[in-house]
Amino acid sequence: MTTLKKGDKAPAFSGKDQEGNGHSLADYKGKKLVVFFYPKANTPGCTAEACDLRDNFARFEANNYALLGVSADNAKAQLNFKNKFEFQFPLLADEDKSVIQAFGVWGPKKFMGKEYDGIHRTTFVIDENGIIEEVISEVKTKAHANQILG
């Protein structure tokens, strides 16, 4: 699990989204940024989480938040996921796991008795100055917007 915590400076990440556009922490200076890491596009939990954020997007905008989803899926998978569910926010295609590693959300997991390495579903709320305001590791996929916005 991540060693990053509330009050830490967020990693100075950079990556490309579903359309090949670059995104970095510096691009979001002056805005609050929600970076949510999810295991795999188009899976039930990840879909529920991203759709909940989509359905509450106006609330995020009203509070000066930008949203950025991240998984290790390729750009084509991210583009399909974004288009299928009409997300208003970019999805980073972090195939080399550089952003995932920077935030420390890659590691051993267990599912149905099997152990493997994967992405731990984790959300980081970063303030206007690049400082982590909150780390949410117990993500409620169907009510995630409320976890973030209160």
C-alpha cells in the first residue's frame, strides 16, 4: 500500500490519457485534483466507481475539482471505457506504471485465494498547491463522490 499520507507533497507525475494528451501535476496548479487509481477498465467495481464520479461531476466542478482516472490499461481500452460511459474526465493509460509506482499503489493482492501483483484501488485528493489533503484506500465504489466531497 501507499506510504503517501495527508500533508505530503503529491508526486510530480506525468502521463498520457486515452487520446495521447499529456497530464502532469503542474497542469492542475490552482485547482483541487482527485486522482483515482482503479485496477481495470470496464470491470464491475471500476465501472461503478467511475460512473458515480461521472454522475456527481457537476458537484466536483462547483467545488473547483478536476478528476483524473488512472489504470495500467492501454489507451485504446481507456478510450473505449471513457466513450462507453461518457466520462467527462481524462483516464491516464499508465502502461509503464510510472504514475502508479509514483503514488505507491502497485503491490501484492489476493483474490479468490490467489496472490498476484496489481493496482490497489486508492484515491488521492490533492489541494491547489500540490499537497495531499486525503488518501482514500477503502473506496466505496457506488458512493465514492460522497467519500470525497462529504
